[in-house]
Amino acid sequence: MVDAEEALGLGLVSRVLDHDTFHAEVLRTAVEVAATAPVASRLTTLALRDGGHADFEAALQWEALAQPVTLATRDLQEGIAAVREKRPPEFTGR
């Protein structure tokens, strides 16, 4: 068992939230995730479901399959254009 600060120090969690702001931060994070490219988001969800991959080789195989899919989307081009034009992206899931 480790406390929150120790978990952060060990890299087990990416951040520790205050009790008072926890709900608002979770909702803010959910909005950020929902605004990401749908194809990439779905593939990430699938990759993480059930605790992720059994081993490093399985993770590499998954990436070898998933990466070409996301690289072929219009959303990738939209994301690149949005960064160049300094505007929020408008993802369509294509």
C-alpha cells in the first residue's frame, strides 16, 4: 500500500488531485478526452481495456496494427492543420 504522494513519486499515477477539486478535474479531463480524434481514442481504449497488453511484444504488435490506421485518417490531417493554424481541431472520426 502506498499513499497518493508516494504513488506519484513512483510513477504509478500521473497526478494527485485535491478532494475539493477532484470532481471538476475529472470532468475537465473527460471533456479533453472526448475532444480527441475518435478513431485514435477508440483504439487507445481498446488497447487499455482489460489492463492492456499481456507483454511488450503484444504491445508492439498492437501498435504495428493501430498506427497505420490512425495515420490514414482525415483527423490526423485536421489535427496537423489545427496546430499549424493555432486553432482547435474539428475531428469527424474519419
